[in-house]
Amino acid sequence: MILRDVHSTLTAKHLLFELLKERRPEQSISHKGMPTWEEHVAFVRSRPYEHWYLIEADGYFRGAVYLTRQREVGVAIFEGCRGQHYAEDAVAELMRLHPGRFLANINPANEASIALFRKLSFVGPIQITLEKP
């Protein structure tokens, strides 16, 4: 498994957009809807994360992982690649490359992500965030 920098990969914008199309409501706490292509491109170009990688394994891109400036980890795996340890391996590699304290903000309904981060020795919860729509 290799982490490829999003901003150095020609097809990254397209791959990330396809990954967004697969996102289910319980997989996110910050995104309520699908962005337009133009919104997506602007977001990627804004370099919103300190480190942002595509996950490559066996010659194929399997998903993406990022680390925010606040040290929050995010990971998304293409639907057909889930359950094959790509997320676990990618987050572990991200933490190896950028050692320090890490946070994971997870939708409480996303049981798979909660289990993943607990397996990687994340503890908590350390806060509860409430929303008034």
C-alpha cells in the first residue's frame, strides 16, 4: 500500500469526486449533500488539509486519507474495496509519516469507523458536538 499525494496525482480530483458520490449520510458529520463538480474542484484546489493522500494498493486507487491542520484524521474507501484493511493500513501509515496526537471526528451512526479507530488505539469520546439545524 502506498499513499500518493493528492496534489501530485493527475487524476486525484476525479477519483475524489467518485469517492464522494459513494458517501452515505452516516459516513459524514460535516457534509450534508453532494457538491457540484465546480465546488469540488475549488475545494481540492484550496488545499484544505495539511496532508491529503490517495490510497494505492495493487496498482489501483482504493480510497483517500487526510490529516487536517488540527490533527484530525479522515479516511474514505471505495465501496468495492471496503473490508480489506485499506483504511486501517492507510491511517496507520499516515500516523507513521506524521507522528503526534491525532483526533477522529466520527458520525455516531458510523459504527465501522468507530471500530476502525478504536482498533488503532483511539480512545474517547473526548467531546460531544451538538447541532442546531
